[in-house]
Amino acid sequence: MKKIAIFGATSAIASACARRFVADGRDLFLVGRDPHKLQALVDDLKCRASEGQVIGAARANLNDVTRHEALLAEAEEALGGLDAVLIAHGTLSDQKVCERSVAMTLQEVHTNALSVVSLLALAANRFEARGQGTIAAISSVAGDRGRQSNYVYGASKGFVTLFMQGLRNRLYRKGVRVVTIKPGFVDTPMTAGFKKKGFLWASPDRVARGIVRAMDRGADEVYVPWFWRPILWVIRHIPEAVFKRLSL
């Protein structure tokens, strides 16, 4: 896995992944929306890179799904091939705003689910034709069960998780690995409004370490940090008659 494209590269988690990939000698193509953040990341990575490493980039709003095919082609051309894709863009939906606005709900679903599925589907077709490749995307523990506090975001992430399960089943015999990443609480600018206390919170670099390891191993579905797996097992198995009465 030498040549990697990262979509949503300027997010805290994706940037931490990029730094780890560069330290391992990988070539990267970064796609981000904010030109200033993207250029700062490229400059930082080039300072860390060894001679000959390729660090390419393109600015794009990934909600514009009509650009996705061209961005994948640009990444492949810049890197001289493409071994893996990491899809890491998204927004943390404001549940209360979404409850008052159908338009906002649909916008959040488009960003967190449909635009991700577009990239997944295009990458799948590209790698399936070659018989190799790794496709990874960041879903969330929030997608494991709908909760009143964030069900718009959770439903979007659940969509991504289920779609990737189908891709994994389809591509297993084609030599293509599909890796679903499920972080829990991560201390990033996106969660700036949260009270960040306790062992449940992880740093972007800790999550990035888990993502890079999962992609290198070709894991199926990973919770990062690991302890979210037993926590979500319990949450998924609470009977609905009880669960609907909980304030979660």
C-alpha cells in the first residue's frame, strides 16, 4: 500500500493519518475543501517526506459528487497509480437544527452518507477492475444504533457502515479490501463544544494509529479505540422496549 489518496484530508484525524503515512514512506494525494488548510498540510508533509516521496493535492468540495471520478483519476495520475483510498470527510450534525429543518437534515445526510457512498462506489469499481486495492472510510460508533441526541448523524453513518458491508461481501473474492473505521469520541475541532473528560476521549493521533494499522492489515471493521466494540455490543443488545425510554 504505497500510493494513497485521502479525501477530507484536512480533518484532524485524516491529517494525523497523513503524517503517519508519510513517516512510513508512502506517496499521498490529498483532497480538501479549505485551500489554506490544504496548503499548510501539504507544506508540513513535504517537510517530513523523504526525497522522492510524492505529495499531491487538489481542492474540492466533496459534496459535489460530479467531481469524484475526476478526482480519483487525478490522484492516480499524480501518484503514478493508486493502491488505497481513505475517505475521511464529514460534518457533526446539529441534531436540534436538523429537527427543525428538513433541508438541513437532507444536507447532513448528503455530506455524511451520500457523498461518501459516491466515492466508495467509484473506488470499488476502479479497484475491482484491477483485482486489488484497499478502500477505507470513517464511519462512527454513532451508526450502530439510533439515539435521540444524534440520530441524523448516526443514521448517515449507519448508511455508510451497511453500504461498506455490502461492498466487502461483493469485493472479497476480487482482491479488494474494504475497511470500515468506527471512532468514538475524538478530541478535534469538530467536537469543540463537547465536555472532553474521561477515558472515552481519544486524540486524533491515537485514532490515526488505529486507522493506519487497520488499512495495512486489511481489517474488516474496527472500533478505535478498541474498547468501543464491547460498549456498542451492549448498546445494540438493549431491548427496544427499554432503549426507547432511555435519554441517550
